Amino acid sequence: MPGGFGNIPGGMGSLMKTMQQTMKQMETAKAELAGEKVEASSGGGMVRVVVTGDGAREVVDPDDVQMLEDLVATAVRDAMDKASALREQRIGKLVPGGMGLPPGLF
């Protein structure tokens, strides 16, 4: 095998160097992906999911689907409570003293 290792120009040393560079690039790409966010939605935007680009699955344990269901239900309740408070804040300004209307009408 003069001048190389099999069909690899530069031999085994060159192959190892290329592999090390590739591994370093992969680690950099993984670190960058962890900082990226990917979003998807369904129900016309009623349900929105944001995950990291590295596909971290810490919250999705296939042996504990109930936990994920609880997390989604809690997030939905929290969002609904915040929307209700925002609605009251904005509409409440337009209806002075509630004008004798029942609470929660708006």
C-alpha cells in the first residue's frame, strides 16, 4: 500500500485527522441544536409545542405518559387563567364599575 492506507489518500493518519475534525464539528452542531427551538401547532394554533433542536426528551418518558398528560393539562389551565385575567383587565377598563353586570360576563 504505497502512499496510503487502502484507497485513503494520505494514509491512516489523514483518516484519523478527518475523523477527529468531523467529531468536533458534530459536537459543535449538537451544542448549537440544543440552543435552537422548533415549534409546531395543531387545532388552528390552539395547541403549540416548542422543543429544542437536539430533540431532548427528558419530559417524554414512554413509561410515564400520565406525567406528560398532566404537564399539558397544567399548561392549558395556566394559559386559560392568564387569558381570562388579561380579558378582565382589558375589558374591565371599558366597563366602569362593571355597570352592575354579573362577574365574568366578559
